[in-house]
Amino acid sequence: MTIRYGDISALFTRHFGGLADVVTAAPGRVNLIGEHTDYNDGFVLPMGIDRHTMVAARRRNDGQVHLIAGDLGGATASFPVGSGPAAMATDGWTNYVRGMAALMPAHGVSISGADIAIAGDMPRGAGLSSSAALENAVGLAFAALDGQPDFDRALLARVGQQAEHAFAGCHCGIMDQLVSACAHPGHALLIDCRSLARQSVALPAGFEVMIVHSGVVRGLVDGEYNVRRAQCEMAARHFAVPALRDLDLAQLVGPWAAGLDAVSLRRARHVVSENARTLAMAKALTSGDMVQAGRLMAESHASMRDDFAITVPPVDALAVLLQEAIGEEGGARMTGGGFGGAVVAILPTDRVASVSAAVHAAYRTPSGQPATIMLASASGGVSCIAPD
Ligand code: GAF
């Protein structure tokens, strides 16, 4: 973590005076594979990363919440607990906090108001789930202020997802909030998004996770995201199953598929094949079969490009560039909701320098800059932090 307890508590003291009662930190995430499968009750394989959103909070007793966001140029906002969402155009970032303040009380957390400082070290628009991290960090801070620092983490994730739906208008699945809440240090998490069962998957020794930001800041993602979700739900209704999780590929080419439009069929094919790839990837990582892992990542990217239509040309170019530079062992694919953002690569440690050099030599962001490259290590989930 490059942001520390001292940074966030200093921001708190500068803005509000005095000391915070609690400090929390929640990681962003990178998804290794399993894209747009979560809201289809499927499987995902993300890990928490060593980039965080931190929150310092102190209880108030007047029903007001006051915010300062250190990494948004010191933007401030205030609202009464229980108020609705703000208009997105003005201070949309506050909606994640408003959502948690409005929804946590239904889960036994009493909120009488709070002063809250927020800061983080995550690049924005890179698809690393800074919003899920904010929801978790704020939600846990509210719980800790109410004497509940051990508030159930899976429930916290579900409240964050509800906040995203009701206050930010994105009908996301559970992956981002759940991994940011429950991540296991040094491991990825294979999550069954139907039962929420989680299994830790260690990354093989001698390999690194690299995240390369394409510089395409995600644009219409939320509108398009909701469209993809609706298409998947329509396809599930066509097949008369509760979710696309309940289908296999053979059913998509059989007579049952007749009458479903070609676009919805392609969306379904992505989800069904991606579920199988995600389970296969967990096995490949566990057994150290990194050739197979690379193959699965390449297939996942192609499926997101051709069947799910969520990649954009610069991201496609970056994924191919990385796949070629990495070679046979390991691979690369777009990660996250799509329409820009980052490519995730898994590569041998001794290839990090040459792969980084290849990206710097051959890729430019749409504004002509070299891509931002970071190595991520697998961090634990949201927690209360003590002074260092
Ligand atoms: C976004 C959503 F928030 C997740 O729920 C998930 O669907 C992801 O896109 C795509 O896999 O991050």
C-alpha cells in the first residue's frame, strides 16, 4: 500500500481538526478471469490488490455526514443520513457514501452522523474497482463507529452492491465488492456467485500479476453494462433457466436456441464459455500449468471481443502485444467491465522487464502517452487499520 495511516489521519486532522475514531482500508481488485459472469450466478477469479481506498471517520451526533476526498482535489460534500442519491453530474462520487449511509442501518448499524476523510492510491477509470473499495471502506467505518468492527464481510459486500444499484445506477454483480471485502493475502479467490462460496487459489511461484492501463477511460460503461445484463437475463428467460450459469455450450447450439436472436445468443455463449474457462483457470493455476492459463486468458479476451462486444481497439491491441511479449507461459486479457480500462497479464518474473519494455516501445494511449504499468500483489480484504 503506498497510502498510509499517517496520510489519511493527517488529511482528517487538517480538514476536521482533532483525531479520527477509526481508519479503514479496502483494496481494489483485478479480475484474472470470469468477466460478466457474476450477475449470471457464475464463477469469477479476482484478487484484492495492493492499492487501496482509505477512510478516516469520527462519529457525529447531529445526523449529518461531512466528506472530504483527498484524491479528488480536496472536494467536499455534506448530506443528512438517509438522504437519496445526488445528481451524478455534480458530485456523483458521494453517491457511494450516501448509499452506504442509507443502507447500513437496515443491517443493524446505527449511524448518527460522521466526519469522513477519503483518500486512495488507485488509478481512476482503470477498472480496478475504486468504487467497491470506497463502499467497503465507508461501510466498515460506519460499522466500526457503531462498535461493530467485525461486521460480516459478505453482508458488507451485498450492501455495497445494493448501494451501487440504487445510488449509482449500475446493476453490477457481486464480484468487486465481495473480493474487496473478503480477499485473501497472496491468493486469488474463486467465487461461486450463486452460493457466494469462496476458495483461495495460490498464484504459482515465479509468476507476477501485471496490470497495464490502456489509458482509455471507461466511458459509457454503465449504460452498456446494464444493456449486457439485460441481454443475459433475456437469454436465460428464453432457455427457461434461472440464470445462464445453468446452461452448457451444447444447449446453445441445439434446437432450444431457435428463436433467440443472434446477439443474445452470442452474449450467452460468452457467459457459458467464460464460466468453464474460469473453473479451468483455477485448476491451471493450482497445478502450475501456465501454458494452459495463457491459452484460457487469450480465449477469454477473444470471447469478450467477439461475443460480448465489450473491448475497444486499443485494449485489443494491448492484449495482443502483451500475449506476444509474454510467450507461452502465462497470458493477458482485458480485465473488468470493459469499454476501456486495463489489461491483466500473468507472466514469469524474469520476463517483467522485457514485457514492460515491449509495452513502452509499442503502445501509446489515445492521448499519446506510454501506458501505466503496475505489478500487483494479492492483498487481504477490507479492515480497520491501526497507526503504523
Ligand atoms: C464490473 C461489475 F461491477 C462487476 O460486478 C462485474 O460484472 C464486472 O464488471 C465484469 O466482470 O466490474
